[in-house]
Amino acid sequence: MHPTIKMIRRFAIVAVLLLMAAATATAQDWIRTGTGLGMEKVRLAVPDFVPASADPQAGELVKTFNDTLWGDLQQAGIFDMVSKSFYPIGSFSAPATIKFDAWGSPPPNAGMVAFGNLGVSGGRVLVQGWLFDVKNQQSPQVLGKQYNETASVQSARIIAHRFADEIILRLGGGLPGIAESRIYFVSTRSGNKEIWSMDYDGANQQQLTHLRSIALSPHASPDGSRVALAGIFHGNWNILMYSNDLNRLVSFPVFGGGNLSPAWSGDGTKLAFSSSRAGAPEIYTCDANGGSLKRLTAVKGPDVSPVWNPKTGVQIAFVSGRTGLPQIYVMDSDGSNVQRVTDTGYAVSPSWSPNGQFLLFSWIRHYGPGAPGGDDIYIMDVASHKWVQLTHDSRRNDFPSWAPDGRHIVFQSNRSGSEQIWTMLADGSQQRQLTTSGTNSQPNWGSH
Amino acid sequence: MAANADIFEEREAWRRPLTISAVLHVALFGSIFFYAAFFAGRSGGSWGNSGDDTGNAMSATLVTTVPLPANPQAKPENVLANESKGVTQSVPKPEEKDKTAIPIPDRNAKTKIKPSKQPPVTPTHEQPREVAKVSNVVPFGQGGPVSGPYGTFSAAGAKGGFGFNGAGGDFGTRFGWYVDAVRRKVSENWMKYEIDPSLSTTRRVYIYFEITRPGAPANIRIEQSSGIPSLDQSALRALQRIDTFGPLPPEYSGNRVAVEFWFDPPVRGQ
């Protein structure tokens, strides 16, 4: 071989080795993926958790735990739950009991299996839970958790919620679980319109306020520590503040006039509300403690129901009657750049999605006596003004509110005969009634 | 001078022959005209006329209207196929006689052919040459950019959704569920109505980004444009909408994962 060619070959080999060494030095993995590779939901199997102790309380707690976990995962909207009738026979309490072929092939054909055991000893409940990727036999474990709480039905529910949230966080691509979130609403079941709260699945309904007058439009702060509401206090409609930490109302300035529909900014430092302290209702903002009051709108006609864009914190959507029937408008948080986003009909109750991309609102598109259609929930892409109807001709649907995960919606509907609280996924599916007692309205989905 | 004058003064009798000539000419033209007017159209047939007077006659095509090139233009010489014999000469391959062939008796078929004393030769067939398997063969339409670090990619898993390479190199196999979650999340946030609806060809845009330890996307950029601005922008926005993919698995030792994500837009009519 020619000596020059030999030299070039040697040089090339050295260069390749150097490149390989450099690639090794940058400790970083690569993924290549793309769209069009299937958007199927994860097929998740959840065999019942197995009692790990002979304690008589364990049976009740296991049942509560299993029901709660199954309900949470089914409600999440990101799983295709494998029916329990397809499961292999046996009890699955530990990783050694999982046979990959039996779970990963038909009939269950599951992609993931969540399993574990629950034991009670010494007044404590101990739960071990795993999530296995049964299609990946080399490193199947996605999640392994252990919980230790005081033995009670409520603890079993909370542990199930937490385990469900962990699964949803991992398989949902960082999706925050809502199993521990709470929904605030107005209920008449005590005789007056008071603020109540409940778990996201309708359990643990509790009365918060005892004004014995009227309390409306609760709105939970982003950290879940406080709930702003509007109530008749000293003869006027005022913004009131309820502390979840203290379980009572805390002081908040009185602005004068009628003050309604408070809404927190995304960072929890500001409030927006409508006030008629200077005549017609206009949009005002103030700090979380009630200071730095600032008027944003000054146009003839009422402006009410402000909501912040939680993502940017610099936009506010509101309802205005400046052109006649109420319509949804969007403006910057300093009152400038006002834009109308609905073009016709009767549009109220805006709610901004956590990612700032969508607006929910209640819309009577054809308003007037004998007009077709009803009062339904719509979702609109704020940038393009494209909208989709989520509820269809099922009487009056109003006051939609986003869940913190951006996938669920709570709203009020009278389709069951009286006004009740309902939830659904953001595509309008899985509609589910949460309340049945009294009339319940104006829900707001809080984080905690 | 007087004689010359006499010559010119002599006058011949031109009047009579001229008159006769004129009459004969008039008679001749008159007879021709008369014949043409009364007899010419009544004998013979019209060429091209099939007897039907409604107009099926062929019309003779004038030569000038035939689309022939008036002047043959000089064409540029084809450098690959011209009449030049070139500098090399191709020699026909000499016919090789098959040594194993049995000669055909041409003169006397009754003559027995003596068997060859050579030992029988086992026919040797050329074995199919084994093609070296190249690990970096990319299926059609799924290749990445030709330059950059993608050359070191193992695209064997590209069809299944992802390929990977790197120091640890096993992120995709160990944490397939995480890769699936990334794919689902990006696909959910890709608003296809942002793409030009008149798009009628399949184009693909490649987006590069990294996932940090807490799960946030970083360093988002277009790795290879599709050539369609609306498609490129919709793909970029899909990534920009995402706050987090969820924290990287705790079992993973690296600090970040690089992702190449491709977007295949829906084509109108499909």
C-alpha cells in the first residue's frame, strides 16, 4: 500500500476514535420519535390490591382503596382501563407474582399493570404499590411506592388518590393529578346559599361559610390556601376571603358599591373582580390583601366576570354588555388592547385554561324567544377564535371551570331536573354528576 | 431622299385582315365562353365529391400548413449519445465455448460419440453474495438530516417510534413509557389547523429539543425545515406550549435527554 494512503487511514482511525470519545463524554441520551406513530391510550390493568394482614379493618380499607384507585384512574381520561374480567386468575401482591406474558398478551393485552398490597397493623395502614411496564421485561418497574398512614377509611382514600396521581404524573407526561384537588361551589342545602367544597369525585362534601345570607362565586387561590367569594355583608355585596388553613373568613377591605365575581391571578398575588362603586359594574384589580385598587374598564355598559390568563398573568377575559347582549372580551391586565372574542348570541362565564390556550364559556348562540339550541358550554382557542361545543341541547349548562390538569371541566347543569354540579373531560366526554342534594351551582375547581 | 420617302408613303391594305382577325378572335373567345357556360359543368364528376352535395368533400391540405420545421435548428450536441465513435472502442466479447457442452453431431448422426475421458465436472453455481448489513440504513422517508450528530444514530427502531444513541444509550429501552408519554404530549399539543390547509404533498419537519431533569423542554429549534413555513411554525408552537413532560425517571443518571421529533402533517384528501 502506498505510504500516503496508509497515513490517511491511520489519521482517519484516530479521528473516529476521538469523535467516539467526545460522544461518550457528553453523557446525554437521544430519542427520536414523531407523530403518526399511534395516539392510543395506555392500556392499564389494575388488579385489586391484596390484604396483607388478617386485621378485620383491612378488608374495609382494601375495598375503599381499590374503588378509589380504580375511579381515579378511570376518570383521568388518559388510560384505556382493561376490564377486570380479562385478568389472569390469582392474587397479585408483589412483583414476583406478575407474569409478563399473561398480562402483556391477549386477553388482557395490558401495557401497564398497577398492583400491590394493603396491610393494617398497630392502627397504621401500610400500602405497597407498583406500576410495571409488562411489555418491557428487561426493566419493567416504572413506579414503586410505599405509604404509611393512620388506619382509617379517609386515609385509604387519600393513599389511593396519591398513588393514582403518581401513575398519572408518569404516564401522562407530567400531567398533574387532580385526585387530591377540591371543588368549591354554592349550595342551598343548608337553607341559604353558602359556599361548600368537596373532593373532585364528589366525596367529602363540607360547608365552608355560614353567612346566613347569600354567598356566591367562590374562587380558590392557586395554592389552595384561600377562597375568594362574593357575599352580602353589612347590606352590600362585598368580596370576602375564606381561609382553608383557619377554616373561617378572614378580613378583607370593603370597597363600597356592589362587588362580585372575584378571580385570582395565576401567581396568586392579585385579584380581579367587578365593582359598581363608581356606577355601572366595571373591572377592577387589587392585591391579594385588597390593596392597590385599580380600575381597568371605563366603557358605557356593564363589565363583569373577569378571569386571568393563568399562564401569562397579563391578560383578563371578561363579560361585557357594551354592545347589547353580553359577550366575551379579552384585554391586557392594564385595561388596554380590548378584543371581542364571541361574535353573536349571549356569552357569559368565561374560564381560562391552565395553559392559557383555551377559554371556556357558556353560550346561547341563538338568543331569543323560539330560537333553536340552548345554553351550552363551549371551548375556544383564544389565538384562532376557533370553538367547539362541548354540551349539546341538554338544558341549561353554565359556569364552567377548568381543573388544574387542564383536562377536566366542572360545570353546573339542570339536566337532571335541578341545578347540580357535573364534571366532564375537556372534549365533552365522560360527563358525570357529582351532587344530588339541594341545588348546587357556580363550581370552581381548586388545586387542593 | 425622295425614294426613301416613297417607301414610307406606300400603304398596304391592313384594314381587311385586321378586321377578319378581330372577328375571328371575338368568335373564338365567344365560343369558349359559350362552351364553358353551358357544357363544362355537365360532364364528368367533381373530385373528392362522393355525390353528396352537403359538403363531405375532402379538402386538399396546403403543404405550407403542415407543421414541419421550416428550418431545422441546430441542436446542442448530446454529450452522452452522439454519433462520435469516441476515443475508446468497444470490442465484442469473444464467444466462449462451454467445455461441458455435448457436441452436436452435424454430419453423421450414427457415429457414436466417444465418452470423454475427463472426469464429470460438478456444475458450480455462483453463490449469492452476502450483502453486508449496515446498521445505519434508514427506511425511505424516515431519514434524518444528512449532517450533524445524526450520522451516529441507530435508526433500527425508527419504525417503532424511536431510536437512540449516546453514552448510556439505553434510555429508550429502559424508559419506553417515558418516550411514549413524550410522543403523546407533543402530539396532543400539535394544532393541525395551524397548517396551511392547501398542503397537498407529504412533508416532514424535524424539531430538536432537550428534556431537562425536571422535565421541561429546552433548546427547541428546527433541525430540518419542511419548506412549509406554517408547518414549521405549528411544530415549534407544539413544543412551546408544553411546560413539562414530567421529571426524568429517578433511575436515569443523565441530566438531560436530547429528542428529535418529526411531524408528518395530514395531507389533504387522505
